[in-house]
Amino acid sequence: MRARLSIYDEPKIDCHNHVFDPRRFPYSPTALYAPTGGDLGTAAQLFEVFGAYGVRHALVVQPNSGYDLDNRCLLDALGQAAGRFRGMAIVPVDVSRSDLERLRSVGVLGVTFNVPVVGPDYFADPAGLFAELADLDMFIDVQVEGDQLVALAPLLERAEVRVLIDHCGRPIPQAGLGQAGFSALLRLADTRRALIKLSGFAKFSAQPYPYRDVWPYVELLTGTFGFDACIWGSDWPFLRAPERIDYGPLLKLVERLVPEPENREKVLWATAKRVFGF
């Protein structure tokens, strides 16, 4: 009988994390927030964290904080990882196809649309961008909160672009499972082009760890989309966290939320490995 692996031994891909290294890559003057102190997290530090917890690959997400449209720190991390990492960049809505192709050639798989930070009007007319991303087989990585997805969902449903949804769509737990934004998110399952990141619980939970008020949302998302369309991310280095967060307890929480080993293997490893080409 094969011994049961610890969650720390199971193969893992972290599908939502960031890098901040202002000493090597100074922040953009247009960024709305400049991380300092405990909010910092360099590529070198990220490699150490991954080594300690058995994380083999990562999807590194370009942050609006610190860097805004300057993707150099992200691209440096992808270069250092030598194929172990993929990335999500931030681009202007009128980005050229050649720029998207250049980003794709160095491991960037899509672009980030962070609605809570930039506002819903940042991509006022995204149809052209979505079409280019779809043609290049790239993703739009969407972060929304509350009911912000309601206005965006019809565009995502009509477009052929593949979609990543950060942090379970950041529902408001007190508003219940029937809230409009979360209902719009569940309907995206019908497109079969959307993946859900089971990540960032501290960003929308009204409770401390283990964030029990978000568990019903995770259960409904995994039941609706299926474990083949759900992936996990830590949100390291836990920017502007409301309380202390550690990587180890976040992994133990995955064990509690996805107790079946075959489903957890999909969430932590197989789906991201397949979809992101690791």
C-alpha cells in the first residue's frame, strides 16, 4: 500500500503570485501603490519559498501595484526561471499584436485586467484586444469584486478568448450565493473557456484564517466548473494583507477544501500543467 503524501510533497503549480524588486526595478511613477517592507517579494525569495514547499511551476501575475504597465520585473523572473514559470502581463488596451507576440515568445500567456484597481472603464472597448488574445491562444486574466463581473460577463461570453478568474471572483460573503456578480461568474462555466483560481481568500473573506465564510463559494465553484477547470494560487507575497498569512497554512487549507486526492491533484497540478503548457 503506497504511503499517503503530505500536501507539501504533492506536486504543485502556484497560479497566482507576484514579484516586487524595487532595488533592481524601480517602481513606475503611475502606480497607485508602492509596496515596501513585508509587502516586497523578489524572484529570488519566491524561488526559496517554492523550494521549501515543493512548488515546481508558477503563473506569475504582473501587479498594478508598484509597476503598472512596466513588465520588466515580471519578465526578469520568467527569464530566471528558465521555463518553470509563465506570466500574465499588464498592457494598454490598444497594445499591438506584435507586442503581444513578443510577450508570448518569452512565456507570457495573457494579460491582466484588474477591475478593482483600474476601474471598469479601463478597457472601455476591449473587443479588439479580446480578439487578438483569442487568435494568439492567450488569456484574459480578470480580477473583479462584488458585482463588477455583471457588466463584463456578456463580453467574456461573446468573445472566444480563454478566461482566468482571480480569487473566486471576490464575492461578498455576506451577500449570499445568489448575488448578481457570483451568478454571472457561474454562468461562465457554460463557455467552457473559463478557469477559476481558488486563491486570495483573504481578499474577500470577512473572517480570519481559515476563511470559513468563503467555503460555500469554493464548493459551488468546484461543483459548477468541475475540478478540471479550477486551479490554485497563493497570492504571495500577500500584498496589503489584513492579517499575517503564511504559505504552509494556505496549503493545508487546500487539503480541507479539496480532501479527495484525485481532485486535489487536478487543482494543484494537472489542470495548470495541461493548460499552461508546463
